Amino acid sequence: MTKKNPISVPDGYFASLEERLQQIPAQKAAPRFRMAPYLAFAASLLALAVIGNFILRKSASPELSDDDIRSYLLASNTSVEQIYSVIYEEDY
């Protein structure tokens, strides 16, 4: 039994190989510095800051008006001298 190779090379294939390789357009090298990871990181930090700010503002105590403060002080029987000493940090 003789073994015959079923695969054959077309005539003149290697003679014209270099010429065919020269006809393939040169591919540009991929840029080494890629911005996508940095932009994704910056976007995630920005989103975290915005969400954190929203949560902190929601959980912060509401601002009191001057009338609310006056009503509280009158209801708690705080004297004018005590209020004055707290504001100006003086002891009577």
C-alpha cells in the first residue's frame, strides 16, 4: 500500500505568495492608551457622588424657620438671658 497525500499545493502558489502578501493593506497598530477604562471609572465615581449626595440630603434634618424656633423656645420656657448667653457665649 502506498500512501498518497490527498492535499496538494496549486502550481505557482509559493512563487506569487510574496506578491499577494504585499497587496494586503497594512493594518494600523491599536492605540496603547485607551480612554474607555478611565471614562468608565470617572463615570462610576460621578454616579456614586450624585447618589450619595441625594441620599445625604434626603436624610438631613429639615431646615427650621424662625417661627418654628420661636415657638419651641416659648414652649420650653427658655429665658431671654439663657438664649442670649448661648448666642454670645457669655455666662451670667
